[in-house]
Amino acid sequence: MKICDDEDVELMFDVYAQWSQLGTIELYVTFDSAPPSTNIDQPSTSNIPYQPDLYSPSQHYEPSQHYPPSQHYPPSQHYEPYSTQLEQTRSESFQLHHQSPPTSPQCDLPLSVLHSINDEDFSDYSEEDETYFDESSDNSVDDIDGDEDMEAEDQPILPDFDPPSHLKSINLDTQQKSSEFDHLLINEVPTVDGTLAVGMKFQNKDECIHAIKRYHIKQSLNFVVQKSDLERYVIYCSDPNCLFRCRASKRKKSELWVIGKLNVPHTCTNSALSQDHTKLDSNMICQSIMQVVKVDPSIKVKVIVAQIRSLHNYTVSYKKAWIGKNKAIEQIYGNWEESYNQLPQWLLVMKTFAPGTKIEMETIPAYHENSLINGITIFHRLFWAFVPCISAFKFCKPMVQVDGTWLYGKYKGTLLVAVAQDGNDNVIPIAYAIVEGETKEGWSFFLRNLRKFVTPQANICLISDRHESIKSAYNNPNNGWQDPPSKHMLCVRHIAQNFTREFKDNALKKKVISMGYSINEPTYRYYRREIGMLNPDALKWLDNIPRQDWIQAFDGGSRWSQMTTNLVESINAVLKGPRNLPITTLLQSTYFKTGTLFPTMGKQHASILASGQVYTKPCIDFMKLEISKSNSHRVDSFDRSNHTFMVHETVVPREGRPIGHFSVNLSNKWCDCGIYQAKHMPCSHVIAACSSIKYN
């Protein structure tokens, strides 16, 4: 069947609908070129503005204007390129804010890698802090042979983006973590065993070059490329006295690359002693770690160095391994700079096919040598929240945790995340933002949009670390957290870390943590007295922090027993891999993971509701435990009409504390133990009081 227009397509689907036994439709498409003399009366495509295909979120397109960072703005400005070709067509779909041009360009975005690199900058590195380099401006010998084998016409064409499983899977259980050296179990050794022979065949030129390089790396020898094009690859030994020659070519019939001429072995020896090899360049590293990076983009550079050492018996530099990793990511997920130009298309797709998704983007003008570049803007900040997350928050605990984490890709930045928790203790990410860093302006942008689009309710509790930028953004009345009223609480773990940096006393740190977790005032006073006796200066330092901001006994139950920001940090761990990827892929990952999370949770909750279960499992388990404790309590009623009781424990509690006596006021939802207020569920003393008066 020849398909010429839309009617032929409709006919095809009508036939398919009539034949129910047909499982799928398979299309085999060929394109017929029109004769040269044919005059097709159509407008020139060069005058038609490019319109993206809204039905293909993963489509890559080439913008009409693109300015690499090194060409259009000075090194002092650290911005990513971003094209606004489709800005007018998208203005109704999402809001695009432009800040007024400054009188002189200011470096307020730590987002570029255009700064110069010294060898000392990457001599020491740690697991938590990766080092970044600009391979485009690198002229060092680490990668001197990186591009000699690549022709412009021989560059591979990237396929459409197909999200791998790690972009769609979501696992919030951070307890079971694999070792970072598990990646070494992935065998990325090519099928070639490190030998060369006449007649060896390869699928493409890259495989052929890889085999030749692997042979020379294994033999600790070197070669020089005499000719490299689309049809031939000819090399000779770098030693002029050596007779080694090798010639490979592409056969027209089989389309395979075959080694046709080979003078082996080398008649020379390599007298130079080195831990590295000139042919073990970043392209070779890229091919060697491709599958490893595809499985886990967050793999550490030092693990890549170990992987290359195990494969090739050479220790490459940190910088070369870092460049190789970024090249592998670029081949798998697309170009870093182009990803910024694809971002508006993906945002428009989300607005179109996920109605209700909230998106706010800010851009800034682009400058070149202090001159404004018309028609070009630079990506600055982005906020997004998916509509299922916004709707779900209405049924979650009125508590939000926020935190920021670094982006580990070619361009620096910070990912801000907000999460909530439902009654089943499930963690739900509700909003994201990419900003220049944890600055006052960046946090204001995030908290303002979070309050506006996701958490407009009154009496919301915001939990974060002690970062001054968060405090400043929260207290700014323009960001909306003062009216309607809300509360800002601090993470106890971060306070303990700050305390340790100040006083260097781990034993006292444990008492500080226990003081923060104090569920009632007597317990708080006990730990406060202990700290004061051991170190009066430490107690003064703690007293400078308002106790209602970090002591559980004085939070009024606003925290719902969440004393840390562990919930949001679990999401940061889930996004550890995508944080190494280009910006559009990172955004896509949050979309795919959300699309995976909610159907899974929906099925679980639907089965629970179908079974007739009224309360959540955590609530049921807690109630069963407290009911078993209440059976041994003795209750005295002081004011039956006002529901005021005194509950006496007769058995030593399982927590190991002494037997206690607790006042219970049902009208005020109060128990001296503090559990009733903190967890918003009745403790054993409240249950005993209710049981004594037959009150359900």
C-alpha cells in the first residue's frame, strides 16, 4: 500500500480496526526521490520557521541560533547557552521571565566550566566532591590523540532518546546500597583479545580503531596515523626504524572493515617508562566504559580509573577519565549544550500532555564583550511540579522537607527538591528546581513557586537545614510563607554537625541529638542539664537557637515526628544518577520516575481500600502496640466532664525508663508523655483513659 496523504493513513487504521486478530501494525517505509526536472510548487523550507514535533518528547532538533560559551561571552560570565527561537510560540504555555540587563555583566552563576584548570586542582579528590574540567579548551598531553581518528563526515548519528531503566525506576529504600566497586564486575572488554591479524573483520571503523589501539596498548607500543578517511585507515610505527605497517579498509560488498595489510610484529621496543599510554585517550576510555556509564551515570571517576587499569593495565589521569566519562554520557544522552536548547520543547510537551503541570523559567540576557546579543538568552532558573504530586499533597501530612544538592555534569548548578509524606509513610517528591546555587535568590525563587503552586495551605511546617539563604527566603514576605501562617523547623542532624564542627566533641554530640529528640519537657531539661555540666559554652551555643525550631517537645506536633531532612535526602539519592546527565535528561528522569511511582502506589492503595481497611498500616501497627501497653495502666479521673485523667503505669515500660504518672486531657489532645502530640495518634495513656470511660 502506498501512503500519499492522511486519507491513506486513516484507511490503514480502519482496516486494522476491522481485523481484531491483528496484533500490531508494521510499517516499512521507503522514500522516492523526485526527478530533477520535477517542479514541486511548495514554499522554500529555508523561509519556514522550525516547529517542533509535540508528539515526540525525545526528539532532538537543531536551533537556528546557537552560541557556544567560549565564543559569545567572556570567561568571567558562567552561563549555559540557551536559544529562544521558539519563545514566542511558547509564551502561552509557560511563563518566561527576563531580568533587566545589568549595566555590566556580573558573574552570578557558577555554571560554566570555562575557568582555567591547574594540575593541583585535581590531584586530590573525594567521593563527595567531583572535579570538573572543560575539555573544549584543554590542550594538555593527556588527550593529545583524542580527535585524530575522527572525521567530520564520520561522526555517529545519535538515535532518538529511549529512557533506560534507571531513569524510570524509583527505589526509596536507601538502606541497601551496592558498593561503588560493583561496576568493575561489568565486563566491557571488547571481543578482540588484543591481537591483530590480516583478515580480521569489524562492524565499523570505530571497532577497527579500537582493536588497533588495544593491540598497541597491550604491547606498550605506539603508532602514527598516515591516512584516515571514510574508506581507509593506514598507520605506521612511531619509530622510523621499525617496519610495522597496518592498513584497514571498508569493503563495499559486505560494508565491513577488514585489515588487509599488516607487517608484524614490531621490530622496535618502547624504552619509555610511563603509567599512561598516548593511545589510551578519552575516546578509548569512552568506548571502554560506555555500558558502565549507561547502567550508572553517577559512577565515580576514581572507579573509572580503576576500571581502565583492570582493562588495559595503565593508570590514566583523573582529568582524562573525567573527560572520557562526559563523552560517554554525551554519546548516550546527547550533547550538553544542545540539551539546553531542547529544554523549552520538552517543557512545552509536558504542558501539553500533562495539563496542570506548573513550570516557571527565568532567563537572563546574553553578552559578548559587554555587548548585548539580541535574540539570545541564557538559562538561569527552572521550577517544575507535576500535577499528580500537587494533588497528592492535599492528602499528605502538612509537612514539607526541602534540600539542595549539586549537579555533577559538565555544567555546575544546584537541584532543589521538596518532598512530603503520606499516612503510609511513603515519600512523595512534590517540586523541583534547578538554580545557580544555594543562594538567597535561588531559594527565594524555589520557595516562592513552591508556596504559590503546591503548598498554599495554612499551618504548613517547612523543615530544612540551617542555611542562611533558606532562612532569608522563608522570612521574605514576598515569598508567601508568612501569610497564611506556617512554621520553619530545623534538621537536628545538621545542628549536630554544626555543633561538632564548633566543639569537636562526639560524645557531647550524642547528647545534643537526644536533646533535640526530647519528646517532652522533663526529658529536654535532663539533657540540657547534662550538657551544661559538661560544657557551659556548648549550652550557650545551643541556647542561641530557638528551642521551638529544633526541640520536638516544643514544636506543637508540627513536625509529625520528622526531626531530620532524611526524606528529601532519600530523593536526592534516587536522583544521584540523573544529576550527572544533561539538563533535559534530568527533567525527563523526574517525569518518568513520577510516572512509575504513582501507578505503583495507586495499585497498592486501591487494594487496601478494596479490603475495607480504614486506617493505614503504620497507624494500625502503632495502635496495636499502644493498646497492649494500656492494659496494665491504672486510671484516675479528675474531671470527668472535661476529660482530665491521671494515668499510672504499673509495669516497667519497654523503653527502659522508670515507671511514670501522666496527666491526660482529651479535650486539648494532650498527654504528658508527648507521644500524643508528636505523632498525632493516641498513646497508651490516652487509650487507657478512653477505655476507662468507654469513650471511643
